[in-house]
Amino acid sequence: MPHRFDLLVLGDVNPDVVLGPLTEDLDFRQREHLVGHGCITLGGSAAITAAGAARLGLKVAFAGRIGDDAAGRFVRDLLDGRGVDTQALTVDPTLPTPLTAILTRGGGRAIVTSSGVLDAVSAADVPAELLANARHVHASSYFLLPKLAAGLPELFRTARAHGATTSLDTNDDPARQWDPSGIKLVLQETGFLLPNAAEALQLSGESSLLDAAAHLAAQGPTVVVKNGADGALAHHRGETVTVPASPISPLDTVGAGDSFNAAFLAATLRGLPLRDALRAGVAGGGRSTLARGGIDGQPTWNELDLTETESA
């Protein structure tokens, strides 16, 4: 039977408070720091990916947790507004919705997050009916969700048994442990691993990006590495594919990697070959940097500049 959803996303959702750009180091002696811009928007790698995929035309469902608070209602409304199915976004009666403050400076950013419900999200929050009715299952923020991470290999196995493909974006590890034994179990059930360059190096223990991609791919998945101004690369069945970055001047890179994920997965689910899916990812991530915050710059499928892709 046909799947009900193109994409099921598992993971984190929270409001992002994005402030910047900072022009000096923070001073914690009750100093006031003024910046040029600020916004409150949808945050969480999983949620930004889900919102981007829905804008690209996919039928998307989301599974995770929020608190019974204004922050939780805010992010649910934003996901609903994008057309994401949030029936599996559980309201936790005791823990708050996570909050993230992002301070930008130059081309970098500092991220401060209060965990809230993240420690409580588990495989039990993912309905079996959704696993059986999604063409693809994507998980984000592996290291922020320890209970969900522990159950992820079995969730991915179940999804694959129902004919789904799978992907994982680990994001950063605040503990700097990178959990090699746990990651290995997940990668055996993962179709696409989607780290950025720094994460790929940390996950693999390698010093070269090409070696890192090959090392991780040897554990099972196709490895797709987001490499900022240098574009993206993928390692698949012993071969490396690279594409250049989009020729743009970014305004704000918050959520760009998650928007890359959304466009790459949308292209893959449309049946595009790997190189073209990489181009779509780069285009989607690049387009998202032209607006502040993670979701306001996300493109529709028709807004992606895939002229080179379609003629290749």
C-alpha cells in the first residue's frame, strides 16, 4: 500500500532567539550589549528540516515533545502553518519546551540551549502507525536526545522493514564524546548520514574530510557532508561526488544545514541521482541564508535554482 507521508522527522523543536551580530566579547558584569538584529522563530534541527521539506512540497509528519507552555504552542503553530502534521508532537505535562539563544558574530555563532523535554523524548513518542506510513524517516540532534538515540536503531529497522529509507543528522555533541559505539549501531540502519564538515571529522576521528567520509561510509550509510562555502560532498559505494557552493552572500547561516537536509531529501525522494540531490541541498541551504533565522528563507521547489542540475 502507498505510504501516507513522504517524510517522518524525529527530534528536537524549540523557539530560536537569534541575536546579532555581536561586535565585541560578551561582558557578564551586567553590561548591556546592543546588536543590529533579533528575531524569534522556529528552532531545532529536526523542526527546521521538517518545515523546509514541507515548503518543498513533501507531505511531512513530526514526532517529538514540547512542554505545556507558550513556547510549545508557538512552535506547534509554526509547524502547523507550514503544513507539517503534528499529531505526534506530544505535550509533556511536567517539563518545559526547550529554548535556544543564538548569538551571531562574523560568520560564526554561539548556541545556548536549555534542554527542557529533550531528555525525555524517546522511541515511545514515535507512533508505530507513522513508522509504517512514511517513505523516509529522518532523525536530528542525536546527542541532544539520549533516550531517542538509544532507541533509534530499532526505529530505523522498523521503518526499513516497512519499505522506508532513513537518514540521520547528528549535529554537535555538547559533551564532546561523539559516542562511537552508539553511533555505529545507528549507522548500520542509516541510509544517509548528513553531518557538516566539523561533525564528520569528530564522528570519524579522521583528520581529512575525504578520509572521514570514507570511514563513516564503510559503516553503512551514504555520507553527505555539508561544507559551507566549499559546497558539499558525498561518499557512496567507494566513490566521492562533490558540488560547489551557491554563489551568494549569506545574511544569516542559522539553520542552513537543516535546509540543506530538507532539499537533499526532497530531491532524493523525487528520484534525482546523488549529484543532483547534492546540488538541490546546496541550493536549498544557500537560499535559506538570505533571510534571518532558520525558516524564513526556505525555498519552494520551484524557487530552487536547479537549471544546472536539470541540464546535467
